[in-house]
Amino acid sequence: MCEIVKGAVLIAQDDKNTYLGKIANSYDSESIFNEYGTYGSQYNSLSVWNQYGTFGNEYNSHSATNSYTSTPPMIIKNKKILGYLSANKNLRGSITPNLLKALCKDEL
């Protein structure tokens, strides 16, 4: 699974299609697994790991951690939607942020 999503980008389903980083090893400055980078920091507003930010807040409709949203961040590679980064277990083609991190952070 990690090889499939390696290099994919996260794009929010908001009105700006906000770029939220990419799925890459933790040394990549744009990686969601780089905790010192913009997209991997738990403090940055563009990070899915920021529980107070738009994309990591469990109550925001564009958040990866909202269990009920139908508009979570998309996982896109080669201009195709592979799936969604979402805590919504009923959303087909989704993987939770924590599961993705557990499976792939050290594999990429």
C-alpha cells in the first residue's frame, strides 16, 4: 500500500483545492511525515496533524480527522484520485491519518 501512495499529494476539497503536502519520507520538506516541515507539523495551519487547524480539526468538514465528513483531503497521484485521507470509516477508498502514518512513515 505504501508503494502505491508514495509521492502522492494531499489536496483539500475546499474552495481553493488547498495543497496539504505529500506522502513521502520524513526527510522531504513537503512530507506529511516531516514533523519539522510545514505539512507534518502539529502546529502549522496547513497540516492534517494540527488538531486546531482546518484540516486536522475533528469538527471541520474538510478535515482528515472528521469521522463524518464527505469532503476530506484527496490522495492524488498522476492526476488521479487514489482515495481519501479520512477518519470516516464509511467513506469508500479512505485511510485514516494515523493508520497511514503507522503503515508508511518508516517505509518510504
